[in-house]
Amino acid sequence: MKPDHQRNDPIRKEQELAWVGDAVLDLFARSWILRERGRLCGKTLIRMTSNQFLACKGNPTAIESTIGDIYQREGLKAAFSWIEKELLPLFLKQERNRH
């Protein structure tokens, strides 16, 4: 069990959720890239999961924390759904502008 000072630290809690959320986002991005592009593409993965990209939507840690929280409360499908609704449209817009 965590000591009280760790359990009640909102910054630590956000960082822990963000750590999990980062992994969920990475899994979403890899799955999406393989499904949509039909091949591995590390550069697309980096663009889709970078703090620079996430900063276009808000604080990267807060976004990853949101993903981690959804994942822990509702599961992978709900977290993927949130990413698809909240992040994917912005990513696709940026990709169109790149080309």
C-alpha cells in the first residue's frame, strides 16, 4: 500500500495515469497505423504520440492522464473511443496539412 502522502498527491496521481495513458495512446496509434496504412511507420507513430502533437489539444500530461483514467475506469475500448473522437480528427487534419 502506498504511503498517505503518495496516495493523496494529485500531481503524482496525474503522472501515474499519464504513464498508463501514454501506453494506451501508443497501442492505439500502432493499431491504427497498421490498419490504415497497412505497414509499419515509425515516423507516423512519433507524430501521432508526441507531446508536440498533444500540445495542440492541451497539456500533454493532462491528455495522457485522461486516457489513462478512462482506461482504468472503463477499459481499452472506451479509451480507444475517446482517442478516436478527441485526437484522431486533429491528427488527420495535421497530416492533410503536411502533404
